[in-house]
Amino acid sequence: MYKNGIDIVYIKRFENIKDGFIEKCFTTNEIEYINTKANKLETMAGIFASKEAFLKSINKGIDDYSLLDIEVLHKNNIPYITLHNELKKDIDYKEISLSISHDGSYAVASVIILLHS
């Protein structure tokens, strides 16, 4: 069975983030990746949209799981999702496909999951 989710984020929303937001939403690996990019806000928005899109694909919301349990990593500039902790235990999947795009003031992410059952 396939499930999908999509999310769009207004990039400027990340200009005035509150203390603790980054540590609550992004893993150490994600923060390191964001800090290597010239446009940090765009990258941050894309990763955040990816996490939201993933949660939507499993019919869950931001309060159901820790955003730190959804990690967006990159290999050869291609993004992919790795799950941790409760999410890794709860979701029985074969494959997760992630696409992130940025244009103007927005970042969008699409997630498609192929489940085992």
C-alpha cells in the first residue's frame, strides 16, 4: 500500500524563530547540513516541510511524534528520510521517497511511503 503527504512552508517564517525551536525540530546532523548551506532558511524550511509531509503521509500530526524521530539526510545532494525511536518501531515500511523543492518564498516537500502491509 502507498501513502503520500505534502507540505508547503513559507520560508520567511523561519527568520524569527524562538529559542529552542531548532533543537526541538532538527537533529544534530540536520543542523550541521543547514549550516553548510548559503541559504540556511530555505534549507531549514525544506527539511521542516519534509517532516510535516511525512507525518501527513501516515495520517499523524506534529504532536503525535517527535520531529527529531524524522531525520532528513542527504546523499549526493539527494534527500532521504531515516526514522528513529517510536516512529521506527511503529511504521512498517519498505521504502520512503522524498522530494523537496524551493521557489521564491516557499519550500515544498512530498513524501510517498510504500508500506509492507
